[in-house]
Amino acid sequence: MDKFQQISDAAAHKINHLLKDTLTDTQEDEVSRIVERAVIKAILEGQHRAVDAALRCPEADQDVAHKIASEIRRKNDALIVNLCSQR
């Protein structure tokens, strides 16, 4: 989770440098949170697509595909729980 925070803080910092007026600390924190949420949503969307792709494999591989999809979902659930506990 720290990596998400680092990415969002760096993005907020870069956004701040692009603006004519410098953001307040509160505004920069809020921009960081917005960026972090966007990054997380993008990652989760990518994982949902990975599950969908795994489930579209040939019938002979469905058992393995379901195991992969279940593991991806389990990781998603853990990510969401960790993020909720940080806020």
C-alpha cells in the first residue's frame, strides 16, 4: 500500500508544480487521495479484466482458469480491506 501512496504523492506534487498558484497542504493531500483512488480503481479494473480473460479460456483449461480467477479475486479482496483500514 505504501507504493500506492508514493505514486499518488508524486503525482500530486507534479500537479502542484504545473499550477500557477501553489496548493495548500490540505489541497495537496486531497489531490494525492484523488490520484491514489484513481490508481487503485485502474488496478482493480485491470484485475477484473484478467479474471474475465482467464474465464474465457478453452473448456479443457477451465479448472485452472477458475483457480486463477479465484486467486485474483482473493488478492482484490485483500487490497480493498487493506485500503479501507488505512482510511
